[in-house]
Amino acid sequence: MTLKQTPLNAVHRAMGAKMVDFGGWDMPVNYGSQIDEHHQVRNDCGMFDVCHMRVVDAKGEGVRAFLRYLLANNADKLTFPGKALYSAMLRPEGGVIDDLIIYFMSEQWFRIVVNAGTADKDIAWMKQQASQHANPLPNTPPVGEGMAALSPSARGGRYVEDLEKGWQLTITSRDDLAMVAVQGPNARSKVWQVIPQTKAATENLQNFQAADCGEYFIARTGYTGEDGFEVMLPKKNVVAFWHELNQAGVKPIGLGARDTLRLEAGMNLYGQDMDETISPLEAGMAWTVDLKSERDFIGKAALLANPPTRKLVGLLLLDRGVLRGHQKVHTTHGEGEITSGSFSPTLEKSIALARVPKEVEIGDTVQVSIRDKMLAAKVVKYPFARNGKGLL
Amino acid sequence: MSNPSNLKYTASHEWIKSEADGTLTIGITEHAQELLGDMVFVEAPAVGRKIKAREEVAVVESVKAAADVYAPVSGEVVAANSELDGAPEKINSDPYGAWIFKIKPDNSADVDTLLDAAAYQAVVDSEAH
């Protein structure tokens, strides 16, 4: 099987990267020491090739209403252009198809960034949902002549046309775009050093906001728990951009450090912490699921019908060793399992996310089966580290 | 880094140095540390422990995986490198200097059956893909 390559593949190799198969992609796991790379991001800044992730543009008159129905988090929280939202996209049975970020750029344009391994599946699902007839919302008044003159939101967010032709929108996979994440306390200033023409439009961006700067789409988002930007740009320009960042002193960071950084920051990894068989409520994602309003969304009924019996907690290993995915967790309320585990370079201890019976509490001591031994771990709140510092 | 020619090796990526006093010093090779990545813990054996050839004697744990370190020959553990407790990364930066344990072999001739540098390189080459 030939692995997929990003436009930066040769550059990674030239920079001394150790390459690995990451979900069918030939990607750099480190350029030397992943622990050094981890500290580099927490203390200064580093850059990640995230070209394997997929940018999707949803455009048209029906896009906001569509996303309101498609996603577990409420697109109506996005009240001004540039605002972003993290959400799960659910199956009707309630399992997680993917986790993603949407950026509200205009009423007729939302940008969506999805995971690499699920991109094709996600886009096929979105297109399928978009082409179907919309079912009337609960409490939506019947549409009559007078109603047709009202704005979409007054009619419950649906056009008359929706009922006949499906949602009025197009969904486009932006295969022409590359993405580089620059993360760390000094990340934004380095980006401005390299592309100063974007500074005016981006220097006032708050966390989870984006700006479209023509050639560069810049979001103050990331997967590390540090400040920084995720920059989307034409694929043909990404090699030069990477080199310019490097020349400005930004070091390349591999997937090994990406994993320890996101785990310390308490951020889920799709495929490990949740998948299509797991409810977001059992994956620490309840805060992203908006069940408060009357809004119907795909998977809502299943979530309401199936209260969670498990929850995701943080674990801190008290003994020497490393917590790893799939290790069994023994608690006084029954067994659980580690979903993601690793060594935390910031805490110099091992940490993990684990799915355990919901009765388990912060502060409990549990036992983890590691290679024929039972090691003690403490149940802790997460995130474990953010903004350069450990939180435990 | 090439495999030092004054050392012996095993197919499980240990290096062995014969000391003047008859003891053997053991660590893991450059190839092994490169495969495993950043080391975070070393579980060294207890001094005095009697071990058999190919028995698991120590564990090196990296961010990526835990790996057993095997006894190259039968004998008794006479020392463990306590420096690695606080600085396991020395195995990465200096694999042939960061020894893990020393043994007094039951039979001083056993070490002659181990691989030389060239034979070990052949093992490494056969693993390459």
C-alpha cells in the first residue's frame, strides 16, 4: 500500500524526520527527540504539518440551518463572522462520526475542518444529509403564503424550498488547501514576522476566532493547549511558507509531541477517545452537546433516550511506568479502560484519559493492569497542563 | 553511529562489553534506542539476582513502548546503573556509554558465542524495510 504524502514530505525527510504510517499518511513522528519538541512548543513555539486534515467549505443560503441540524453543538452560538465552534457530528444512533471545528465566515459560508482519517466519510455523510428532504422541526409553524415572506429564522430556519429540494447549499472539499499549525507562546509573533501583511486582520483575533486574509486563512485555534494559529493556504505555497517559518526560528514538531501536547491539554483524539460506537456524553464531550434548546439535531433523540453510564476521566499514574491505550482500569465501581495514555513531559509523570463507570470520582485511587502488574493511579480533573504549565 | 567493534551483541539488540575483571557490562544498541525513541523509565534488576541466558532482566520504557532487556548469558547481576533513574535519556544520547546492568557470567566462555559487530549489523539490515 502506498502511503499518502503531504506537500511537505520531502522537506520533513530533509529535516531529519523519522517517518511513520499515520492512518495511511507518511508523516513525521519526530525530528529527533519528541520530548524536546514538546517542551519547545510549551516554552517557545513549533510548527506542525497538518495538511492531512481536510478543509471543507459549506456555502449557500441554507448552510446555517443545515449545520444547526447536522451538528451536536449549536451553530447559532456563532453570532459574528470569524467565530469558531468545536462540535461532534453524530450518527442518528448517537455515536460520534467525527469531532470538528466550524468557522462562521458569513451567512452563506461556513468553513469546516475535519480529521484526516475520517474526511471522506464525513464529506459523504454531509452531502447525503444535505441532499435529503428536511423534516419539519418540532414547533415549526406550518408554512403558508404569508410565512414564505418571513426570514428563515422566523420560520424555524427552513426554506419552503428545503422541503422540495433539500438544503440549499454546496459542500466542497478544499483539496487545494494546505494547513500548518504554529503553536506556542511565541507562535503568533513568528507568523506575523513571516506574513506581516496578515497582522492587521489577525492581531485582535481572540481564541477560537478566524480571519480570511485572502491567500491565508488564519484561525486562533490549535491542538496543544498553547496559544497559536492554524494557517490554511494554497498547497502550492506551503513548502515556501514552512521554510520561511523555519528560517524565522520556528522548529518543526512531529506527531509524537503532538500527541503528548494534546493529551496534556485534555483534548480528545478521534479513533481513540471516541468513535462511532461511543456517545459524546461518555467521551467527555457533554460540554459540546447543546441539549438546552428545542433545536433538533441528528443523534439528539438517541442521546436523550440513552443516559450515559460511563464517563471520561483523567488519570495520573502514581507508580513509575507509562499508561497506554486499552489498559484495563479497576475501580470500586467496576472496570474501565484507558482510551489515551502517555508520558507527560510537562508533569514528568504518566497521564491518561480513561472511560470508567460514571460513579467514579475525582480523587479516587484506581488500579491499572500494566504488563502483569497492578499499578496505582489517581483520578484527576483534566486538562493536565496548559499555557506552558502543569495544572496538577 | 556504527556498532563498536570491541563489543559483542545479541539479536535482541543488547551490547555486551567484557571487562578486565571478568564481568560483563550490558546496554542496548544505537539501533534499539532509535527504534524505541525518548526513554522515560528504566527498571534495572536487583543486584544479586541469578539470571539465565535470554531471561528478561530489565525493562526500558520509552514514550512509545516498553521493551524487555534480556540476559545475554547466564550469571549473577553484580551492578545496576542508578544514573539512569533520574536520566533515562542518556540511553538515547549515549547508548554505548549508558550501561544498564553488569553480570558475573557463570561461564566466561559463553560470551564468545555472541554476535560480533558485523554479524549484529546483518541482523539490523535484515530488519530494515
